[in-house]
Amino acid sequence: MTVIVRDLRPEVPADAEGFARVRRLAVPAMLATPESVVHLLTRAHPDARFRQLLAEEDGEVIGTAQLYVAHDSPEPGQGNANVYVHPGRTRRGAGALLVRAAEEHLAAHGVTKVFSWVLDEPGNRAFAERRGYRASRSAHFLRLDLANAALPPLPEIPPGVELRAAADFADDPRPLFELDAETSADEPGDIEHELADYEVWLDETWRHPLLDRKLTCVAVADGRPVAFSLAHTDGDGRYHSGMTGTARSHRGRGLAKLAKSHSLHRARAAGCTEAFTGNDTGNGPMIAINKWFGYEICATEVRHVRELG
């Protein structure tokens, strides 16, 4: 049996379906649908040199890679390559082929430092280390049983604060973009990003097929959005909290917790049965909030980095 690596073809439904299936099997906490896979590929910024690769064995997709140049970072020469293999199809060489193809592509576009998330399991970490990657920071995936868990009561909405849905900003989402840009700038990470292009944000975030504008909650005060909790849903009972943050001027008032609490309650009322989120292990305030909600760690990934050349 021969494993080959090739590009995902967005016009072929089976390619996106295979990519999404492997992602869900490898990391159940990551929401992926064929529509979201194609969206990422077809809406990526040209400077990202974005590619999605498939490892295929006898017509079956058994591995995936998603890679891109960090074009929006002030430090040039950085890129990302995340590889996931079907947990029942390991030790066939798919991972090694995907990593090699990803590194060759990134190097051809000026990348000298590659970052990659690796599941915190002995076999996966050893695989990365053998290929010259060294471990750095880590992050947790967390899960909440929305069908059976007792969510904490909804916090009282403070005076002067109004709670709205992202759908209410459909005519002019720019205030949400400005809030997202401010809060994202303070997120811990290896690569510094600058969220500055409104049109790119509209294309990649606001029009993302998993974005649930009704369940994304926004706290408004002083005439503008000051906190939010972004919600993704996959139509199969799964809900994922993306960015949750507060404007610097309004931090320390519990507004992020307020927005996320209402989003979770609305998600359960809408029929969602599982809630997922992710936290950098150094993000103590958000970890504390998620523990308060009842989330439990279900997996951990370790960021690895390799210098090319």
C-alpha cells in the first residue's frame, strides 16, 4: 500500500470531507466541516501561501496538513504547519511525508522558522523531536457536557451594560472587528499578529461558515461593544468558544464571563450538547473562568518550533 501526498481540491467534495473527518478523529475538540475546510482554503490571504495537504492511501484520506506563512506578523520568515493523522492509520509514513512537503513549501516562500502544534502524547512528541522540532508553550482543549452539566446561573447584567448578539451588528460589524483586533493583540502566543485589515477580517472571520451570530454574545457599554464571546457551531450539536475577550478599558468587571455565560446558555437552549474551547496554559484568568463553567481538560497540545536551513 502506497501513501501519496497531494493538495486538497476544493471542487471535489470527497477531499474536504476526508480532511474534516481526519481532523475530528485526531482532535475531537476542533470543529471541522467540509464547508469550513473549503472556506479556509478559498478565503485565505494570498500572502499566506496557504495550503491544505492530504495524505492518501488507496483512495482513503489518512492524514492532513494545514500550512501558511505568517504574513501578518511584523517579524518575517515565520510560518505554521499543523499535521494530523487518522489515529487508526498511524505508522504508515503519512506524517513524515506531510511534514516534508509542508517544510519544502514554506521554505520556498522564505520561511526560516516553522511552528507546529503537536498532541501531548509520547509518540507524537517523539515524532516531532526526531525531525528537529523543539517544544515550547502548550495549550489545553477543554470540554463541557452541555447536555447534562448544570451550568452556573446567569450573572446579573450590570447597570449601563446591554447584552446583544453578533447578529445585531449585521449591518455594520466594524465595531466587532475593532474589539476583536484589540483583544487579539493581547493573546499569548509565539507569533505576534496584527489584525488590521477589516476586509480580510470580514472574509475570514465574519463570513466563516461555522460562525454562529445568534450565539455569539456581545456586551455593549458606553455606546460600543466592550466584551464578547465568539461561538462556532457545526450543526451536529457541537459548540466551540473561539475568542472571548474584553476591551482594555473595561477589564476587571466580569464582562467576558457575562458574555460567555449567556452564549453557553443560549447554545444549550438551541440544542447544542457538547461545548469545547481552548486555552493557552499561561492564560490563568481564562482558565479560571472556564473551570467556573465546569469545563474539563480533554487534551493538550504542545507548540513546537524548528529552524529551517
